[in-house]
Amino acid sequence: MPERGPVKTAHHLAKALHPSPTAIKEAMGEVDGFNAKFAVLITRLVGTMWCAYLFTIIALLGLSPALKPGGEGLIAWIAQTFLQLVLLSVIMVGQNVQSLAADARAANTYSDAEVILDRLDAHTQGGITDILDRLDKMAQILKPAVSTGKSEASGSGKDGA
């Protein structure tokens, strides 16, 4: 088996940060119905860093009125506007990156399992065929010993009774 290290998330970052229109269209093709397609479209668009940057700009536009007398105040602006708008997209990007890395780990595990099963294939040279042949030889060797051992055990049982 080829030696592989852990799956790095940086490799998947570009795919998660900037999904191509082709990838979005492909994802929308995997679901049926208008509502599902619209939900996939919105999720794919909101879950990008570009959307996080846009939400940051929108939130910063509301900072000035929040700081004016009679405004909502800095704490309320941070909690109600900035965190909700910006963190929504950033969390979605993080989940996308982790999901892509998990998919890569699953693909690696599957290919490793295929290699192991191929090595254990009874039709290939070596592997489990050799083990089964040796077990058959051992069974043939042990068969006479077991049958003579049974007769001696039964004979000794009769003598002791």
C-alpha cells in the first residue's frame, strides 16, 4: 500500500471558498424540485468567503448608525449584526472544507480496503490461497492423530469403569 499521510484541509480550501458555477449546477442537478434546487443554490452561495466579505461590508455599513446617540450601541451591533451575518458564512465555509476532507479520507479508506481484499483474494498467487493450503495440510496431518486419540480415550474410559 502506498504510504499516505493525513488528509490536509488546505488542499480542499479553494474548492470550498470559491465554488465554480459548474459545481453549483452539478449540485443542483443532484436534487429534484424547485425548493430543493433553490436551497442548494442559496447554501452554495452563502457558504463562500466572498459572501462573508459581502456580509462584513453590509455589517460595517450599519456600524455608524449604531454608534450614534439613540442607536442600538456597539455591543448590540456586534451581537445582532456582525456576528450573525459574518459568522454564518464563515461557519458554512469551515463545514464545507471539513466535508471535502472527510470525503477524501473516506475515498482513501475505500482504496485501502480494496488493496487488502485484493491481497486476500483466493484466486491470486499467495495471500489467502497459501493459508488455506497450509490449513488443509495441517488437517490431513491431524486427522489420523485425532482419530487414534479418540479410540484411546474411549478405550481408557471403558477400562476405568
